[in-house]
Amino acid sequence: MAISAAEVAHRAASDAERIAWVDEQDILLGARPRAELREQGLIGRGTYILLFNSAGELCVHRRTLSKAIYPGYWDVAAGGMVAEQESYEASAARELEEELGVSGVALTFHERFFFDQPGNRLWCAVFSAVWDGPLRLQPEEVSEARFIPLKTALEETLRTPYCPDSLAALNRYIDRRA
């Protein structure tokens, strides 16, 4: 599957975005371009929004092949990096609207945690929301999406590539609810 010119342009713009740069305690140090954070192993801030419908099904979506990390992987959460001078909550609302076209919903904050893998070091804020309306996918970032039972999503993660950072967010959400 080829990457479109629009996806290439979107990736370049995304890599240049200035992202909140923090230390191991989530103390703000400034802002750096997204690609620089990744390449230098610095820590950024990210948001994860677990989107459910009123039947309790979880929205999962497939990332486009142009994504810098986890291209083509399935994802259990909408979300992304927190921009310079942006709060976690503002980032979550922005990302949910950008990626899935969902806006005007109440976001429930659950927790923050540190995720640390090479090329993906983040302080993560986990939110959830409920939505029964249509999804409007951002074609440069999301190739498909669907609501499925939570149990089905967890079973899929055992045999299909899913983003490990959002899986960590989902598993922590499940553990806290248990």
C-alpha cells in the first residue's frame, strides 16, 4: 500500500510540531519538535482517549502507514502529543476531534502514567468518553475505525499488532476499574 502525497506532507508537518518536553517527573522543560523528542530519546506528553459507545463497545482504529511510530498498527485510543503550552485536557479534546471527528463530549480523566520505550517516551494522560454519533476519520492518520466489544479488542491484541502505549493505557484503565 503506497503512502499518499497528503500523508507525506502531513507527516513532515507533524514531525515539526513543537511538543511539550518534560522530565521524568512530568515537569515542563519547554518544547521541542516532535521528531527531535523521538530521535534524542527525550520525554514528551501524550493523551489517550478511550472512546466507548453507550453499549460499552470500544472504538478501535487503524493507523495509516505514514505514521512515524507504529505505522499500520491498530489502536485502542484516539490521542496524540500535547502541543507546546497546551493542557492534557485541551490536547485530548483536540486529538479526539482531529482523528475521529468527535467533539462536544465530556472527557473523563482517569490517570497519568509514564511510558518508556525507545523512540516513545511519554507522560501519558488517560481519558474516556462516550459517543454514539458518526465518526469522521482524518485520512492522513486513520485508515479505518469500528466499535467492538472490549473483550474482542483484548483478544485481537494477542494476534494483531496494536500500539503498545495505548494498550498500556487501556490495561491500566481496566485494572483501575476492577
